[in-house]
Amino acid sequence: MLRAGVEEEGLPAEDRLDDLDYMDRDEEFLEDSETSLLRESDAKEKDAMEVGNLYLMCLAISTGGLQVIWTAIMSQGSPYLVSLSVPSYLVSLVWLAGPLSGAIVQPYIGILSDRSQHYFGRRRPFIIIGTIATIVCILALPWTTDLISYLFAFFGSSPVGRSAMICKGLTAAAWIWALNIAIQPVQGGLRAIIVDCVPQKQQVKACGYASAAAGIGSILGYTAGYVSLPKYLPWLGDTQLKGLCLIASVALGSTVAVTCFTAKEKRFVDSDASSKKQSFAGNIRQIFSSIKTCPKEIRKICMVQFFAWIGWFPFLFYITSYLGGLCTLLKISDVDNNEAEYTAISKKETPTLAFPTTSSHSIRHATFIMILFALVALISNLTLPLFISPSSTSFKDQKPTFISRLHIKFLTLPRVWTLSHILTTFLTMSTLLTSAFVSTSILVIFLGISWATTTWIPLALISTETSQSQHRSLSTISTSSIPLSQIDQSASSSHKRNRSREELQAGTLMGLFNMAIALPQIIAALQGSLVFWALGEVGVVGTEAMGWVIRLGCLGSIFAAWLADSL
């Protein structure tokens, strides 16, 4: 690797990288910084290197902190908005913030980070700024009611009047939109930094650690939502949401600090200044052009992910309410049920007509099932890699170990991903055979196996493909036999022109990958609204309607299985 102050292969002093203004940098920093003019021999040497498991864990741990944020918002966001008297149709619009920002903001940030020449690296500045903004938003969200009430009381208005409630709802919705936007550079940067800082042959392992960290984050988030925080930890806040958001912010801040401190990120240096001065419209055009120019295998992976998330989004959004409704129906059918499980329509002491509501007690039971779901996903993340045969040929020359003897040759990453889509379809459609809370919960728990592969395998495949793409790009533009000082102006211009056609970088590709997750969420939300309306016309409402929305979503899993089989 070429560094300032180090002569390699007899190069004279004037042929070193002093012209790139590295003489003022200290030697320790330069060991973590590289120019974009990597030689082919250096690229091969870097690819042959391996990093330790502790380093991989430090890179992946922040994914767990990020998952705590998502779990907190998904589990408590809707009840919080409903408590502020926000209409249900507006709640749906609020939750469009996630997929819309994921489809637009993250790809845009990915392009900017690919071109970043910041001395902290390409990804870390965006991760740090996004983390600070995310923590501010998630801490401000649960304090919205207190702040608005104080302002209305200060100016002599009623803090519980209609105007105050409208203001509270709009402010909370604005914070949720801001949170979804702020979290995009964090999510995209954490994915891209794994591609940048981990050798190609360790990408699958690194993504496995990231998926396991996400599983631990889910367990922590669901457990924090299940425990009564105001009762057992009153110093966290007087409401469940305040305590949960504080825990989530600490989890994200601490884990991101570990990742940013330990990551040995490359510094990107490009003498082509024009590549940094793209307009906003130019960057948007590049996002759409990247869809056409990205490698074929990455495009296939994104297509599979697109249809898979058409099935997963209704499940993740409605499953807690669906299980809570089944639990409520179970209690109503019980002779010894609690009268609190009824909502009376008449004012008689013994109502002649009542309909079930999803009580907080039933939601707690449903949340406990989701804890078990996340636990099964975590166990699957830890055990499945032991049986999956590595596809890289570099492992064939290694001596057999105890772990390698557990590998099943038939099980490759694409095949396991295909089988997981089939399993998702089978378990989801099996809910037609039962409406009991216990049996449905068992089916949901085993869906954790499929969820584990969804959070791990596509990211591992696309990270490996991206790493290979960058390696081919470095080999193509290498200058192994030509000292840098002997590259004339015409060669330099040719190099600049070739950079515009070289393989897409990790930030851009991870942005496209996130579009494949975000866009189907919009489609699934519109599909769910249409199904709810159609079923309501024939008298199917409530828990039964939610069950049909979840089942029809698995049609996307069928297409995903068919597409994954061709990988």
C-alpha cells in the first residue's frame, strides 16, 4: 500500500503520494486512509487479509442499536398517535414517512457519501450526524404532549382543548417524519461501512453478525415494550414511550460510538473535482441511472427483496394487533372472562351487545409472542451459518475444521433464501386452519426462522457482490507497473473519464437495496387499504380482516421464492 514517507519497490521520492497533500497527516491516520488510486497488487493484498471476529462484532453491533429504535417506533408509535386523537387515516399517512424516506433519502445520501472526501472517511460523518439527529427526534417525540400543554397553559389556553390536541398530533407526526429521515444516513452508512471495511471473503460472516445484532436489538426493544417501565424504572419517565425512547437512544448512541471508533475506514481522494459538484437534480438522475447500470446479480437480489417485503410489511405492521385481537376473543369466549374485556354499547349493567377491544393486557401477550419470534430469529442467525456451505472457492483449499464438517453441500445462501420464502408462505397460509391464539402464536414464532434469513442473506449476498464489483473496478484502473509521477496528463484524463463508468460504490448500491425494501412497503400499504375496504363491504372487519391482509401479503413471498431460485 502506498503511503506518504514510505518508499516501495525503489520508487524515488518525487514518485510518492506527496502531491496528494498527505505529508501533513500523521502516520497513524494514514494507515487507515487510502487513495482511490490503489494498485492491483495492493487490492489483492487487502482482499487476502482477514480481520478478527471482535472487529467484525464492533462493526455490526450498531445494527442492534438501530433495531431498538425501529422496534420502539413500530411498537409504540401508532398507540401514541391514537392517544393524541389522530384519525386512523392520518396515522397511515404518517407511517408512509418510512418507505418514502427510505426510497428517496437513503439513495441520495448514498451517492453523497460515495463522493465524500472527509478526513473522517466516507461513511462516518453521515453516520454521526444522522445518529445525533435521530436521538434528538426520538427524545423529543414522547415529550410533545408535555411541551405543547405547557405552551398552551403559558399563553392562557386550555392544554386539553381541541386546538391543543390538533397541535399535539401534528407535532408528533412531524417528529416521526423527521425521525424517519434522520435515520436513513445511519442505516445506509452502517451497511456500506461493512462493505468498505471487511474483506470480500468475510462479508457473509460480517452480515451474519449484523443480523444477530439486529435480533438482539429486537429482543431488547420488545422486552422494554413488554415490561411496565413507569412501574419498575420510574426514573426513565412517567410514560412507557418516554422510557422506551430513552433506552433506544442510549442503545443507538453507544453502539454507533463503538462502530465509528473501531472502524478502519478508507479515505477517498479523487482529483476529479467535477464529480463532487453535482446538483440535486443531477444526483436524483443518477439514482435512476444507477438502477440500469448496477450489476445484474445485484438487480436480481433487489427484485427478490422487493417481492419478499410485499409479504413482510403487512405481517410486521399488523401482527401484534392481530394476535392481540385473537387473545381478546379467547378471553371473551372464556366463562371466567374479565368484564374489562368488553366495551358496552348500552348503559345496562349486563350489556346485551358488546364487541371486543384489544386491551393492553392482550397487547402485552402479543408482545411476548413477538419476543419469542425475535428469539427464534436470533437462534437461527447463530445456527444457520454453521450448516450453509460457503460459495466462495477460496474456502476449498483450507483444511477441514469441525465447523466445516457441519456444512451441507446442498444448502447455499440462495437456496436457503428460497426455502425461507416457501416456509413463510406455508406458515402464513396455515393460519387459515386455526383462529386460536395459541396455535397461531406457534406459527408466528416459527416465522422467526424466515425473518432471520430475510435480515441476513440478502444483505450478505449484496455486500459480497458489491465487494467483488469494487475489487474488479480497482483491478481495472490499477497502475501497478507505472509510477504515479510518470502518468501523463492524457492518462490522468482517461482515468477521470473511466471513473464515471466504473462500478457503482457501496453507498449507491446500498441505497438501491433499501429502495427494494421501501417501495414495496408503499405498495403493501395501498394493497392493505384496498383489502380492508373490500372486506368491509362484505362485513369482514377487525381481527379477521387483519388476518386476510397478512395472508394475501404472502403472494409476494411466492414470487420471491420463484425469483430467488434463479440466483
